[in-house]
Amino acid sequence: MDISANNLASIYKTIPLVGNKFQKHKPLSSDKDIILIHEDNNKNDPNAIAIYSKRNIDNKFELVKLGYIPKTHNEFIKNNLDNITVKGIVRSAELNTDGTYYYYILLNE
């Protein structure tokens, strides 16, 4: 199914991925198995929701951290974690001010 950027928000809830510039791994178009994990032991934010991708690295499946859900969305995600399906990650067409792309996760709820 082809989905234009103009109607993504009407089909999915789009939430920015933050903190990616501090992670070893960057989101890829091949990231399809996305997992949200509540990090209640996170020293900076006990409500933190991390975004992971299950990737095949050297013929072994590993979870790689891609970043976090913004704090403003943590409560919604935490309260609905069992009912949310992550459909994928999309990248902005434009670069942000530090020369990197914005990434968004697409959710069905």
C-alpha cells in the first residue's frame, strides 16, 4: 500500500523518536520488528519508553536500541502498551538543524 506523507497521520498515530543521536544504531527502512520497552530503572526518567528493533546481526537476532519516545508521550504509551502495535519507522524528507533526519514511529492503537 502506498501511503503519502500527507495522510500518514490520518491512518497512524505518529510519534517522534528522540535521543537517537546518542545511540550506536540508527533506524533503517528494514526495521519492521519494533518493540517498545518501559525502562522503569532509567536513572534520567523512570517513565522512559525505549524503542528497540530486532535485527539479524551476524546470523543472530539482537535487540538494538534506536532511541526513546518523547516524555510528553510516555504516559499514553505506558497506559496503552498492551494495545499498541508499532507499524514501522519513517524518516523525514528534510534534515534538521544538526544535519540529521527526524524519525517517527507509526502506531495503531
